Amino acid sequence: MKKLNLQILSIIIFLFLITFNIKNSFPQNDNSVCGDTTEISSFNGIPTRSPVTGVFYRVLILYVAFSDDNEIGPTWNIWPNDEINGHKPVNPYTSNGRLIDTSEMSNYTDYTYSKWFQEMSRDSFDFIGDEVYVDLPLRALDYKNLGYGYGTMNNVVLSRIDSLIDFSRYDNWKFENGQWVWGTDNNVDFVIMNYRNIPYANSWFFNNSGIGGYATLATSATLHGKFIGTGVTALGLLYRLTRTQVKLQAVKSMENK
């Protein structure tokens, strides 16, 4: 598998999630070091493979929707407006509706992120994770009037999940002798903030009306002894297919021929 650094992984995940414009990527702190380098090789940011059972790359995906998001969108949208309160997007091609597998498997579920990374890495990279819906205490209009941007909003989201998430699940890699190796370093490996839609134009949220996301959280927090600062902020973009759906529908169409 090609050596992927953190920014490249961010871009791949972003391409798979949304139509977007990539901006800066913030890597993890390289000061946390220790571990065995014999099993894993890597390059400047993330592991390149997970060659043995029990070694994987687990991410946290947070789905966020504003209560005053009234945009309906096309019928094929996998996160329809009438399901935003308490519900995450549903994958129409998996029996459990998940977009990512939650545990390491020899053969991942078709039409998931996990399967995509398995195929692209020729079975050398296990990409798994958890999907969590996050409600917000205020409306998008309230946050807009407060002058919040996506970094501040991401901080609000992290505060909302403080008591709900075991962040130790996402601390599985550490940096030693110029390589990322399996082990904990009190840094959460990767968080995906996926917003369904931004009411009242993107400009208040991203400070740019044409942006569909950034390869950064633009914020950081330490929760339960785990530092969170590495990830992407993604926008679902109602009126166009997400990259996820493009992939799923293209593969499904090929199989039906």
C-alpha cells in the first residue's frame, strides 16, 4: 500500500464523504513517542497498514444536524430532513444501515468505508469506526448571531459528547523513532465531524460560501485525559450526491447489470 500521511488520509476520507475544497491539515503532536516498530511502517502522520489481527485504525464519526435545518433535498438523500432529530444517515445498502464497520473483520461489509479501504489497500489496512448522532442545544440562527464558525461549533459538539464517548477507543497509534506504531499516546487518532447542512448560508460557518469542508477540526480539547485535535469537518451538501453515495450507487449499478 502506498505510504499515506495524515493529509492524504484526510483527503481520501473527504472525497469519500463529500464534494469539498481541501485546506490545511493539522497533524498529531509528534512529542508522544514509544512502541515497537517491527510490525508497522508509516510516513509522517498515520499507519500505512495493519498487518496482524487486533491492529486497526478506528475513527469517530460525529453526525451533526441543526434543529432549524428545514432544507428537504432530493428523495435519494440518505439523511432526509424528517429524520435529523436523533438520527444519523442510513446506508441503504447495508442491513444495519451503517456506513462503517465497528470491528475488525476478515471481509468487511459491502458499500462501507471499511470495505473501500480494504479493497484500496489490498487487504492491508483495517479502517473501522463508530457513528454517533449529536444534537445541539441552540439553533443554527443562534450560533450564527453569536458569530460562531466551524471551529467553535466543533468545540460545542465535543462538549456535547464529553460524557457519552469512551475516547480511549480512538487512541490506538503513537509516534516513535519517526514512525507511527500500534499503542496509546493520549491523542485521539481521528475524528470526522459530518454536518448535514448549514442553514443561512455556509459563509457564517466556514467563512466562505463555496466551501464544503476542511481537513481540520480547527479546534482542540482534552476530554478524559485524551487530546482531540486531529480530523476533518465535512458538509453533507443536500442538493448533490455525496461521494459516499456516488461510490455506493456506482458499484450497485455495476452489480445489477
